Amino acid sequence: MSEAVLAVEAPGVSAPGASGARQFWRRLRTQRAALVAAVVVALLVLVALAAPLLTAIEGQDPTTYHPSLVDSARGGVPIGSFGGVSADHWLGVEPQTGRDLFARLVYGARVSLGVALAATVVQVAIGVVVGVAAALGSRWVDQLLSRFTDVIVAMPLMIMALALLAIVPSSFPRPVLVALVIGLIAWGSIAKIVRAQTLTLKGLDYVAAARLSGWRTWRIAVRELLPGLAAPVITYAALLIPQNITVEAALSFLGVGVKPPTPSWGQMLTAADVWYQAAPQYLLLPAGALFVTVLALTVLGDGVRTALDPRAASRLRVGTGRKREAKA
């Protein structure tokens, strides 16, 4: 197959390679909100990865009880100002148990981010395989997979997750189970996006040339279609991560997600609902961390979508040019 044929691009799809990566970073750098969100996300990931080191520096861990730091006569309210903040407990302690709040917060970041990322990987893997198979398969394969995808999309995620998590034995690692349940139930939307994009790509000249050259279907999918699917898949995956964090927090809040003593932001919110007056920081800290994480990931996902979409970037350039002409 000639290089000229391989160089043909799909309309609106950037060519893979170093030049495409440079264009992506150049477009992303023009969006200040996305850059700030990227810094926030990087810091959150760094805190989650460095949780053992940070808690070692503090000298605490997320599971040790400190009954001497709570007032049993008042129902377990932390002793001291601001929930027992001190040099040994940087953010105070948990009501009733006296467990270190900073340690539980940073370890909770590992669980929330880890579950969301793992669930997103499962969703993307299943969605890409099903979407490409439906678009490249025969008519009956397409109909079968498309109808199955419609059923998956129509399933209420929270209700199905509650049912599945309630019947699985407690011996199964809960964070892994939550990630699998979310990933196995919520892949329908990305499968639809991949199928539609694949149907568009397979009618292009370079894909037709590969087919006429005798390439097998799987080779065409890997060598020709997957690079063209990278932009929409990455965009949608970036938007799925904050959604999955919210789902994990909601499941833990309802008591079927991550189980104690493993810390999770949603689980902390569940335990804090009766302490918002006596120890407000116990509610505000995990809620604030969850809000900042979801907001940063959402803004970053929107920035990635704009940077990967040449048409959106073109609109931005046209708008900027008009503003400059008006100023001149």
C-alpha cells in the first residue's frame, strides 16, 4: 500500500504521531482553565500516590483508634478546637473513633481515584471492542450487538449496582468489585460513540485501500481505525472519570460501596451526616475534596475535548481573529 494512500485522513480526525501530539498540546496550552484543572488533578494524583509517605511524615495511619482524643461524655466529639487539630493530627480526628482525619482523607483519595480510573478502563475496553465489532461485523452481528448495547444503556446504573454489590460476598475486595460493577454496567454509551465513528471511518479511502490490499479485518481495525478513534475515546474517557468518582461516592454513601475500615470519601460522608453540627470539618473535608476533584476533572475533560477537536479549535481561532480585527 502506498504511503500516499496511508496518509489520507478522516475529516475532523487528526493524524496520529508526533505532529498530532504537538498540535494537541499547543491547543491545550491556550486554555487556562484546563491547565489549572490539569495542575489540580496532578496534585490530587500525587497526594493519592504519596499517601503512605504523607501519613508517615505525620506519624499516623488511617485505621488506628485514638479514644483518648474524643469526649465520650459528649457522644464522641473530638477534644480540642477545629475537631482536634494539632501537630500530631493535621486535620483533626474522626468523631467517636479518634482516627486521624488527614490519613483517612489522603487514603480515601487513593480509593476514589483508583476505582474511577479502573472503572473507566473497563468501560473503554468493552465499549471499543463492542463498538468496533458492531461496525465491522455483518448485518446480524451489528443488529445483535446494537440491541444488546441499547439494553445496557437503558439499565439504571445505580439500581443495578446496588443489586449486584448487595449479593456479592463481602470477602471479595470491595474497591475492585465496585470498579468492575461500574465498568460492566456503564459501557453502553461509549460503545455507541465508537460504532458511529467506526462506520464513518471505514468508508474512507485509506481504509478501503487496506481492505483491497487483502488486510484482515482485525488488522484494519488495529492499524487504521483505532488511531482515528483515539480522539473521541480519550475525550469521552476524560469525562467518564469524574462521573465514576461520583458513582463510587454515591454507592459508598448508600453503604454498598467500599466497606470500613478502608477509607473512602463517600463512606466518610455517610458517617459524617450526624456530625455536621458537632464536627463540621468531618463533613466539609471529604465533600470539598470530592467537589474539587470532580470539578477539575470535568474542566480538564472539556479542555481535552476542545484540544482534540480540530473544528472546535478552528472556531476558537476564527473567534480570536475576529476579536483582533475588531480591536485593530
